[in-house]
Amino acid sequence: MEQQLIAQARRGDIEAFEAILGPSITAAHKYACAFLHDPSLAEDAVQEACVRAWRKLGNLRVGSSFQPWFLGIVARQCRDQMRGRWWRMIRMPITETLRSDLPEDAALRRAVLREALGELTERERQVLTLRLYLDLPWSDVASVAGLTEAGARTRYYRALERLRFTRGSQEVLT
């Protein structure tokens, strides 16, 4: 079914494109939020990625699944956005606290986790986000990250080990 919709979309059928794009939007927004740490910037990145996907639909290999390909476009859009001039400007952080937490405790845990994640490579963060946050199957994680499934699993488990042994992140991860 997806392959038929992709073929129709390649011929210019906007409704077919919307039908294959729709199920991927929520995952794409979550993925962009994990990259950018700002829901409104993530929304902008996903919208731009949608336009890019429409323009580049001919680049999707025949028989390939749409979502991993689209998430790859989202990741590139987020990277482009972070390289931009405005990304370096100081922004107000968005606070999301659990009701049972004191704001100071939640902020401290987020800071420790952000610091620990910052010590990982971009690829390690990408694989963790795809697997833990978006709960994608290994085949899709590998496809989006440009790795084999074995490579994606290896990078994932090594990243988890690095996080476990990062000073201060043990309390956050347990």
C-alpha cells in the first residue's frame, strides 16, 4: 500500500503524499524536539523537512520505506538549523517539570542528563533518540543513521554504557 502511495505521490498526487507523510509527523516532531530541545523550533524543522521531502521524493529508492527516509531529512534539517546564526543566540529554556518534583530537582536532573548526552557523539545521540524516544525498530534506526543493524545496535549499547559511567548521570538514568 505504501509503495502505491509513493508511486502516486511521485506523479504529483498531493493527497497520496499527505497519506504517507501523515503517520510520520508525530515521530518526526519528537525526533526534532530531541535534537533542538524546543517544540516550536522542532515544528519549524519538521515543516521544512516536509517541503524537502516533497521536492526530493524522487530520491527515495523504490521499495524503501518512507518513514526512515523522512526522518533522515528531519535530522539533516535540524543539523542545518543548529548551524545557523540564530541557533547561537541565547534562548529561554522551556521548563517541563513533574508535579511531584521540586523545580530545582527536575532542573538539576535535566542539566546532568543534558551534560552527559553532550559528551556522546552526534551519531550516538541519534541512535539513542531513534531507539529510546521514538521506539523505532532496529531496521529503521539503522536506515536513518546510515548504519547496518549490527552497527546501530553496537553504537546504541556503547552509548548507553558511556552514559552509565558518566559522572553524575547515574542518578538520572536509574
